[in-house]
Amino acid sequence: SIKFSSQGVLIRRSTQFQGVNYIRTDMFSSDGKVIYTSPRVRHEDHPAPYLHGQAYSTGRLLSATDEGVVQEEVQSRVTKTFDATKGLVEEGDVLHAYQGGLLVVKDTTVIHVTLS
């Protein structure tokens, strides 16, 4: 999965090695220099192992989960969950950055959410 921001690109990929699925993440500057390459993280150990439907802003990746929107600081791998979004989003929803917040795209609705 490839995500673009105003300052660079994030690539997240799922790989398999000896029968185990892993997530790897790479960040690149706008001129193509590698900023960060993550170690392999087992799919089941990653807090938000999704490849699609995420919103990206330089250094931060937002994912919809059944527990709410999870923000991952890509380089530090620190995550936090926006508790107020629990019940509003669920795994499989698609997130898009929009006017200082997020558009949460569901099967039949679109919701605008502002995170703080």
C-alpha cells in the first residue's frame, strides 16, 4: 500500500517469511531518500496491520479498527487510540484526510470526524 503526504511517501507491505506473515513500513522524503525502514513485525503483533483504508500525514498513519481510530507514529511505532471514535468506526472503514479531520467512508454512509 502506498500513501502520499505533502512531504513524502509511505509504503506498507505484507510479506511472508517461512510461513509467518509480517508487516514492513518504509518512509521516503519527497526527493526519494529513505527516512525510515521498520523492522519486520509479525502481523498478529502489529496494532494496526491493515494495508488499505488508512489516512496518512507525514509520520502518522491513521487506521479504523473496532476499538476506534488508531494513530501510529511510524518512526517511534507509538500508537494511541482515539476512544471517542469507538462505535463510530470499525475495521474495514476507509479513512481520508479532509478539512482538518477525517472522512470515514462506510458501506452506506460517510462521516466527517475531527480528532483532538
